Amino acid sequence: MRDRTEWVETVEAGVSFLVGTDANRIVQAVKFIEDNYDLIRGRFCENPFGDGCAARRIVDIVMRFI
């Protein structure tokens, strides 16, 4: 339960929620997630952080210069 996050992409994608430490906000968020679980789960189809292949691409680019 936090007011800020370094994972802003997940908040923007609607799969994380910043609710702080206020008990009412936490309860509201849990109810929202329960009531909208399928919708929220469906938002996971695209990874906001990429496809996991960045290291391979970086190596390929570096190898072109050596």
C-alpha cells in the first residue's frame, strides 16, 4: 500500500492501483478488483516493459561495431 510508485507503467496500464495506507481506499480498491477481475486480468495481454529481448538486441547492435 503506497502513495507513489516507480512502476508507473503498471498504474497507467490499469493493473496496479495506488491506494496509500487509508483503510477505506484499500477496501474500495479490493472490492473494485474483485468486481472487475476479468477486465483487469485482460489488461495483462501486453507487457508495458517490452518483450524481454532487450539484452539480445543490445548484444546484436554492439557486435556490429566490434
